[in-house]
Amino acid sequence: MEKDKENELKKHIEEMAKMFEKMNFTPMQGRILAFFSCTGKGDKTFEEIVSFFQTSKSTVSNSLNYLISQKLVDYKTLTGKRKRFFFLTENLPLVYVNYQLDTIRLFKELSYKTLTFNNPVQKEMNTLIHTWIKFANLYEKHILEAIRDFEN
């Protein structure tokens, strides 16, 4: 790969990795997810991943094992070869929206709890919190519909 293109790719992978970190992945897990989605050929060997990131085998191994446990990455072996070939699964959108669902449900739970602490005379604040809850309910409903549509 041309050096400029490789540097551009690495920069883009770092940008994507930061986005994945916002989804509660570690930096290396995010880099691996970005690496798979940016490098074209889906199947990568362990050695290719270690070589690309110039990092320790244990760091890559731990990250891959976590991503496999979350069903975001899987692997296959080819007849006559001992190496495993890793690739992305289609589950990333589901993991992301389920994280959002968990967050929105916690938000609603804490908002309801906040209402129990607020003085009923604080009508303006209580109305605002009710508006938040209404929005959260609508958001949750649409995410659940999107999941159903995606799975069908």
C-alpha cells in the first residue's frame, strides 16, 4: 500500500475508533472494528492485525476475544490451514441500538425518580421532565421498530 494512502487509512481508523469508544469499546476494540470495516477484504489473520497496529499480541487477542464474545467478530478456518481468519458480523447496529435502549431506559427511570424528589409546585421543571420522558418513550418505540425491521 502506498505510504500516503496507508497513513490516511490509519488516520481514518483512529477517527472511527474514537466513535466506537463512545459506544463503550476500548480503543483497541474500536480500532479492530474500524480496521475490518475500512480495509476491504473482510478476512484478516491474527498476524495481519498485530502487524498493522504494531501492538502486543495479548492486546489484540484480548480485544478479539471480547468482540467475538459480543458476536461482533467471528472467524473461520480454511481446510488445511491452522490459521483463523477473522471478519465482522452484521451485529454491530444491533449492539449499538441496544446500548442506546439501555441508556434511554436508564434516563427514563432516573427522570421518574427525579419527579419524586421535586416539589409539586415546581411546575415548570416537572413539565420539562415529563417532556423528556415523552421524548424518551417515543425514541424507544422507534428504536424497537427499527430493530424489528432490521431483523426481518
